[in-house]
Amino acid sequence: MNVPADALDAARSGDPVAFERLVGPYREELLAHCYRMLGSVHDAEDAVQESFVRAWRGVDRLDERGFVRAWLYKIATNRCLTAIERRGRRELPTGVLPGAPDSEISWLEPCPDVSPEARYLGRESVELAFVAALQRLSAPQRAALILRDVLGFPAAEVADLLDTSTAAVNSALQRARKAAGTSSGTSQQTALRALGREGVDELVTRWSDAWQAGDVEAIVALLTDDARYSMPPQPGWYRGTEAIRAFLASGPLLSRWRFLPTSANGQLAFGTYLWDDATNAYVPGGLDVLTVRGGRVADVVAFLTADLTDFGLPATLPA
């Protein structure tokens, strides 16, 4: 999208207000892009901030065509690639077994749908399974897949953004698609639409009521036979109804809980609150993000350190 020449000239001359008008409309989608690249909301926020600083310093080099969006994506993508290179491939936690549900999920952060950028985040492209799959790719493959398949940039433009050739982009994209398995499975958007509003409401009510009643059989009845349960950042995970039943009965369900529904990564989620005698209140126990399949829960990722206020939920609940 071209921008008015006077606005571009003002920004290039050092007018901070004009610069904000120039780049501000892209802040939300850049945050979504950096989240997909990095798998962390906090890292994404840092990358966007650094990108805007670099854009401000280099705004005089923006050509007269004023292709601001592509220019900003190039800067932001390069910031993400640098961040990935600096941190290297994250070490897997000790104790992770072969076949564990997306071992990268041990550090992946959930992304709120209640944030201003929700219109960019509440889609298949930020579902946990997809973002986790992206983190298994090399940095160039990750960038090529996101820019081409998610954002829809033409291959030649992706090549320009990544300072490489179109052939290299197409090669990286082919390998990325194969490695990420992006065509498999049903999106949560589709699964929830299939349930309908009443079906989703019923699932929300039954799930929260079962947890608040401490009814392990009612919880298990809502799970698929091959359901998985994991608790980032802890490495432990459970697969199948019997393993999950035993874990819940011997641990979590020995406590009292309150569940409040919300959403994260375009998926059904619950803020969980654990009774605390010291404060005589329910305190945060984590954010549970659910994957639904055929009207039942196929995967629970319990982010134990999530800040529930980021998801539009209270910090504590009274007795």
C-alpha cells in the first residue's frame, strides 16, 4: 500500500508523529508475525520494538514508492532471524521421552486472543500445534513458510525480504511444508464451528463443572481415547485416558479449583485458580489451552506460569 507523499516526506525528515502514522497501523500484524517466528509473546514484543527503532533510524532510506508494509516485514523478519541465531536451538528439558507431544511446547508461550491484535491471532496460523511445528524448522524455512503461506507474499517478494533468490525460497518452502506437516489435522476454528455455539457452551460448562467438583470420571469422559496432557515448563506429559486419570486423581484433583473460560491462540482455554489457605482465596494455577476433536478434548496444554490477566481474567478469585 502506497502512502501519501507528504506523510512519507515528513517521516523521512524526522517528524516522530508522522513516523508513527506511517508504521503504527502495522504494529499488530507485526507482533503476530514475530510471535509465529519466535513462539514467545514477550520475545515478539521485543522484536517489534527493536524493529521500530531500526525503522526510525532508517526511515530516510525508504524509497518514494512508500511500500511501508514490505519494508517493515523485512526489518522485523531480520530481527527475528537474529534473535533465533543468538539463542540457538533451545535445549530440550531432561526427561522428555520420544513421542512426547511437541517437545518444543515446553517453552512455547500462549498468545491472548483478547489483545488488540486478536484479529491477526485468532486464526489457524497461531494455533499451538502450528506454532510449535514452526519452531522445529530452521530459521530460513520458518521465515519462508510464514511469509509465503501465512502472509501470502509472492515468492519473488519473499526472496527480496530475505535477501536471497526465488529458487532458494521455493526450495526452503518445499522442505518447510514437508517438515511442518501443515496440511494435516483439522483446525480448531473448524472443530469449534462444527460443534456450534450450544455445543461449545455445553463443553465449557461440563469441563469446568467436572474440575470444580473434583470428578475425575467426568473429566475423563470428555477426553478422546488418545488424549494428551502436558504442563509447560515441566517436562512431564501423559497420553491416554488411563494415564491422565491416574495423574489427575493422585495430584491436581487433591486440590480445590475454579475455572474461568477464555481463549488463546484461537483455541478454547481456561484460566485455572487453585485454593490457597494462606490468602483465603483462589490464586492462579495456570492457563489450560484445549484442543477439541469430535466434540471431545484431545489435548490439554497447561501453561503453569501464564499471567491470567493477559487473557482478560482476574488475578485472584474470592472464596
